[in-house]
Amino acid sequence: MPFIKNNNKVGLNFLVVGILVWWSGVAGRDLYMVLVLIGLLIMIFQVSDAKDFKDVFGSFLSVREKISPRALMYLLFVHGVLLAVTAVFKQYSYQWNIWDVGIYSNILFNISNWEFYSSYYQSHNWGDHFTPSMSFISLLFSLYPSTHWMTLSKVFAYIISPLIIWEICWKIFQNKNHASFFGIAIGFFWLFFYSPIVNSLYFAFHPSALAAPAIFYAFLCLIKKSWWRFA
């Protein structure tokens, strides 16, 4: 049974299957891109041949009416939960780079005890990375010291970014149909195709993984002219 009911659904079905393969992880880290690339090439050929995007992608408005924003939120939440569970399992199966986890967890643990010091480098913790950017995680270490706070905060930053992108699109586009389309499209690209973000899911933790939502939120505050929040 086809995923999308339109006259030229082959390319789009390849694309959908590629995303599902990536989500399940059954084909490894990169093999899903073969299906995605085949789907995109077929869709590009169909667009050039049909001269009409609707013949290939179907009516976005009809799809949006069938899939409510609440349903998309549920899917995003489920995706986040699966990533969080996977991160915990990778920690206990020694699939993370323990060296990085150890360095940053030590710094955050020391900060939670008001000691701005790296036990590994034997120096002030600002000497290696600008740790104030991730120091808020030390509040969670105060509740319970665990390296899981770092990986879970990375997943949270990954999941919340599409929501901020959606809000930015609603502020930029006057036509709400355009805002909805680009909000979903860019968020989808962020979750599944933007290489730096997708690759960060295969690495235990780095402070740069927390930067994206802060940057998006700063841009949103700039659009809203909320200067004190932007600062």
C-alpha cells in the first residue's frame, strides 16, 4: 500500500522508507542515505518531467489537514524518547567515547560543588573549553551526579530546535500556509539530514551540541525585538 496517494508516488515512497530505515537503525549509520538519494533523484526527474510539484509531492494542505500539529508534537516526543533511551543504552554498553564523557562530567560535577576546576587537566575548567555555556547542567548534577544528564541535555537540544524553527517561520511568513510548510520542511531537514546535527547523535557529548537552540532562540528574540532576552 503506498505511503502517499498521488500519481507519482515512487520517489516519495523511497524517501519515506529511507527515513524509517534511519529511524530504526537496521541498516547502520549511512546506508539509509542510499534509499533517500534514490527517492530524491526520482522526484527531481518527475518534477522536471511533469513541470508541477503537486504531481510529485501531493497537496501539502490536504496532508496538513490530516496530520494535526498535536500529532506532529507526539511524533517528535516519541522520537526524543527513543533517542534518550538509545543514549542510555549506549552508555552502559560502552559505545560512547568515555574519555570525553569523563572530562565533561568531572567538570560539571566540580561546578555543582562550586569548584571551577578540572581534575583531569589540573587547571581551571575555563582553560580547555568555555564551560559556562554548559554550566547549567551542573544544577542537575546537584540533584543526582550522573553522566546521563549530559547526553539527555544533548537530546533535548536536538528535539527542541525544530519547535523554535517552527516559531521563527510563523513570525517571518505572513502567509500561514507557507509558514507551516517551511516550518515542517526545515524542521524535518534538521532532524534527519543536517549532517552536523545527525552526526552529533553518534557522539556522546560536546558543549557545541547545546548551541543550536540558544542561537535559534536569540534569532527569534531578534525578530520579536525582545532585546533583553536577546542579550
